[in-house]
Amino acid sequence: MGTSAARRKRLVVLVSGSGSNLQAIIDACADGRLHADVVAVVSNKPDVFALQRADAAGVPAVHVGVHPGEERADYDARLADVVAGFDPDLVVLAGWMRILTMSFLGWFPQRVVNLHPALPGDLPGTRAIERAWDEALEGSRASTGVMVHLVPDEGVDDGPVLGTATVVIDVEAGFDAFASLMHATEHRLLVEALDELCTSAPDHTTDLTEISV
Ligand code: GRF
């Protein structure tokens, strides 16, 4: 972590599920690995464990559900209003399972960060861990990985890469061990990539340093 006297960055984390990646961020903020604070957690789903994790950490936990019949652009504009209200330096998609349109992204240029459990250009979309495993069982894949990237537009799991980590698949060890390794890799890489963003020069968005672990 850098030692600059710069103010701590404000992170708003968007979640849809268990929030283990959110927890990794909260823990890193608390123990000094990240010069940042999670100032809000926003979920598109009610009653997810991630919201409980936010509560337990004393962080505002907000559910922004989709109204019946609501257009995607309208939901995204409403979501942007909520998120902007917390004045984030970075918006982190940590297990956020909903595509965002420019109605949201347009409000946070160069400031939305996504985590995806596959390497750039590989296995975009949902169930990337399971699909990599299935291909490994079929013998057509030996490894996969994790990436963290900026989200400039509506491309799914695509955008300027901030960090990658390769994960070798050991089919003998079983799926649970593979999934655990993938999640541990996500937690580590996400914190490292956020650290780079939080401690880099103010013009970091024009001089992104790609990390590889
Ligand atoms: C992670 O594997 C993330 O990459 C994927 O969904 C999972 C979310 O996990 N898109 P969690 O909610 O952070 O525990």
C-alpha cells in the first residue's frame, strides 16, 4: 500500500449475493491494506448475505429493487441516483449480477470496476467457474483465471484490464477445491487492483498500470 497522505477513497460496492468479495474489501479497508472506506453497499436483490455483511461492518446497506415492468434504463438511472448520493471515488461491482447500461455508467466514467472469474476475453457472462470446470473435465482446458477491469460501456465482462491472475485446474482435487481457489484468487486480486487505483496518481485513469499475479 502507498503511504501518501491523500484522503481515503470512497468505495460504493454493488452486490447481488453472498458478498465474500465485499468482505475481502471491508477487511482490507479495516486492516490498512486499502487506503479506502466502503461508504455504501447496494444490492439489486433483497435479503442477500452481502447486505448483512455491510450491516455488521456498520456500512449503509441499500436494496434497490427493480419495479415491476421497469425499463432497464430507468432502473439504472434510479440506481445511479442512489450511488451518486454516496459520492464514490470508485464503484465496485463485486458479484453484481446485472448488466449496467450507459444510464448508469455514464455517471461514473473511468470509475466502475468489475471482477470476473475468468481471464480477459474468455468465458464472459454467468457461471464462468462452472463452465471452466466442465471444459477441464472434458479435457479441453487446463487453466482459467480471474480479472479485474474497468467498465466503460455495456460490454459484458470487457474493458480496460487492471489485473489478472491465472488459476491452474486440478481435476483430481475436485470442484469444491477449484471453486475455493478461484474465490480466494478473486479476493486477493480485487484488493490488489483496488489498492493500485486508490494509491495511484490523481490522473490514474490515463495511466493505468496492469498487474499480474
Ligand atoms: C464471484 O465469483 C464473482 O466473480 C461472480 O459472482 C461471485 C460473487 O461472489 N460474478 P460473492 O458474492 O462476492 O461471494
